[in-house]
Amino acid sequence: MRPRTNPFEKRKKELARKDRQKKKAERRDIRDRERADRPVGGADEDPDIAGIVPGPQPPAEET
């Protein structure tokens, strides 16, 4: 025999699911807006190595 589900518990679960979906959509919207506001970098320039000069480096200053 199958146990009966409490309709109030089911409603609480549905509301919690809707709330999680709403929060997730808000986070997604914020992330999309931030991504659109981000400056567009050059496709051929890696931000991790931007400004690094290849070749021998000047000697470190001694203090």
C-alpha cells in the first residue's frame, strides 16, 4: 500500500522549488549583465601574460 502524501508538504516543496528557480534566474541575469559590462579584450592577447616582455630581464635591484 502506498503512503498518502500530505498536500501541504507537497505545496511547500513546490514553493521551495519555484523560489530556487527564481533565485537562480536572478543570479543568471546578474551574471549576464556583468559579462556584458566587462571590457572586451583583444582576442590575441592573453590577460595572464599581458605586459610581459620576452627575453632577458633586467637584474634585480639589491637593497
